[in-house]
Amino acid sequence: MKLMKTLAGVLLATAAMAMTASACELTLKSSDTHPDGYPTVEAVKHMGKLLKERTNDRICVEVFHSAQLGQEKDTIEQTKFGVIDLNRVSMGPFNNLVEETKVVSLPYVFKGVDHMHRVMDGPIGDDILKAFEPHGYVGLAFYDGGSRSFYNKVKPIKSIEDLKGMKVRVMQSDIFVDMMTALGANATPMPYGEVYSAIQTGVIDGAENNWPSFESSGHYEVAGYYTLDEHLIVPEVLVMSKASWDKLSAEDQAAVRQAAKDSVSVMREMWVAREKASEEKVRAAGVEVITEIDKAPFMAAMDSVYEKHVTSDKLKDLVARIRSTD
Ligand code: GTR
């Protein structure tokens, strides 16, 4: 009898635990390539917290960080089919799927990060978010991705000539391949997760990214020269699978959208702090940072990239609107 009672007690406790764990009626699975603590990961967690509060614990978000669900290009595909509900990625790997994302992936299209914010926070940003929908995604919000610059293990890049013949990893989009070709380098498109060992083993000489990614990926341990040429400012995007979205009520869709929007300012604050912390860590590790760089020749070399990729009226118009935004 005593044993029965104990067993019943254990069963009850287990059931209670299971109920607490599954208190959320719906848990949205979210993917991120970055490690825990990275601003994009924390931003989506924050979004999840807001959503949970606002739906009285009905809808939760679980963030699978550190590429647990796969490399960006693969997770983008899985998101289309609703295997992954939410995905935080760079817009670069979306270039071949959603044409409009190409304009924000063009080298030197933004005058700086503030300009990028003004563009993405306004009607152009709204238009780009809407452009995801016919392709099976719902664009929810843009996050910061800083400025991307070149790093390598061979020598300090002080001018465009230093890039000649270098093997540089880029994100998987033709724009970036053509950008490197225009700079006289050899582009190697590959998933982010393969870059560290590719530099280490000499498959490539270097890559390009912002301070937080350069630091958190550990690439600075194998690539000791970082040149702040800031050739790209590619915003990050948080998308939801249209398949998952369509299962929500209109009210819950609005709650998801609002929680995503409300996570943006928090993300930007975290981003600024992380950029500073990452820069300090990388500099303290002895990486040579080249800040004195004439960007004019880099910009001039990009004409061919624009000619090749900005061909439709739609993209021409978007680029013109970006350029005329103060
Ligand atoms: C990072 C970005 C990632 C990923 C990565 C890359 O800056 O946050 O989403 O795109 O760059 O270079 O692949």
C-alpha cells in the first residue's frame, strides 16, 4: 500500500512537471547561427518573452542557437516548409529567393548604420518585409548586422591591391561573389560554420564580417589582420514560416508581429554594447586593425556589381529610393 502511494505520488509529480513544461499551447521553434548570448539570439528570446506575456502564456518561442538546426541556407529552406517556425538570418542568403533583399546586400548602398536604420525603419523597409510573403515567409523585423570588413591571415590589407588573388569566403549569394571578383580576389562562398577551419587549414585566406561575428566565431584567432573598409551593411531579418503563420488567428499574428517589432530597439542597444566588447576582445588578442583605409577605390570598383545585379525596374527604383533617403 505504501509503495502504491509513493508510486502515485511520483506519477502525480511527473504529470505536474509535464504540465508546467508544456504550459504553452504553442512553442515556436526559432533558428540562429550565433551562440547563446549573441544580440540576435537574445533579441529573439526577448521577443518570445513579450509574446508569452501578451498571450497569457499561450505562445512561447524556443531559440535554437549555435546553428543547432543547421546552416543558414538549409534553415531557410526548412522554414519555408514550417519545419522551423521562426528564423533569424542575414539577408544575404535570401538574395536568390527574395529579389528585393539584393538591394540591401549591395556594397556601399548605405551611407552608414544610421542611414540604414532610417531606410529600414521607413516605407522601404516595409516594402522589403512584405516582399518575403509570396515566397513562403512572413518578414517580421530587421535587426542590426553592423558593417562588414575584411580579415585574413596573410597580410594587412591597406589598399585594394592587397586583396588581389586572395581567397576570401563570402556568404552564399552571387552579389558577394561578384563583389570579390570586382576587387580582384577569389570568392569562396561557403556556410559560416565552415569558415574557421577553412582559414586555419589555408583553404581560404580570410573572410569578412562585423566585429561581433569576427569575435564570437573565433575567426580572429586564425586571421590576425582586420581592415575596416566597411564594404557591406547587410541588415539581419527575422522571418516566420508562412505555413506556421497561417495556423495562427489574426489576433495571434498581430501579437507575433508586435513582439518582433518591440524587440528591435532592445536588439540595437545590445548590438552597440556587443560591438564595443568584441572590438576590445579582438584588439586585446593582438589582432592588427587597419583603420586608415581609403574607401574610394573600393566603392569605385563596385559599379560592375550594380550593373549586373540592379537590372529590373523594381530594384532600380528601390536603390534610387535608398539613395534619396537622407
Ligand atoms: C553574420 C550574420 C549571420 C551570418 C554570418 C555569415 O554577420 O549575423 O547571420 O550570415 O554573418 O557571414 O554567414
